Amino acid sequence: MNVPDEALLALKVSPDQLAAELRLAAAIKLYELGRLSSGAAASLAGVPRSLFLVKLADYGVDTFRLTQTDIEHEARLA
């Protein structure tokens, strides 16, 4: 992927840092859309699953996705 030098200067990152950030952002978005599991997304991002789950909050993405049915089921078990 070619990134203009101006973008690197504006972001104040190296090409490697930007590549890692873009991989993480893409993985988080694909997880949010339900296209990747957290494990697969973490693998795409190149980070351990536990770190990926922590990073979700930085992007405003819920770690757990529960449907109304899931919530009702969990409430009955409590």
C-alpha cells in the first residue's frame, strides 16, 4: 500500500507504525461488522486476542455482542 509522505508526516508515524494501526483498525471494523471472530480479527491485526479485546474500547466497539434473547436467557439463569 502506498501512503503519501504528507500523510505520514501529518500522523507523525513511521510506515511500519501506520501499517500496524491500519491492520488493527481494519480488524476491529471487520469484527464489529460480524465478519470476523475476535480470534480471527486479532490474528489479522497481529496482536494477541486479549490485547485485541482491550483495544476494542479505544475504538468504541463493544467487546461482547448480546442480543435481546441472549440477555433474557442470561437473566433467567441469574
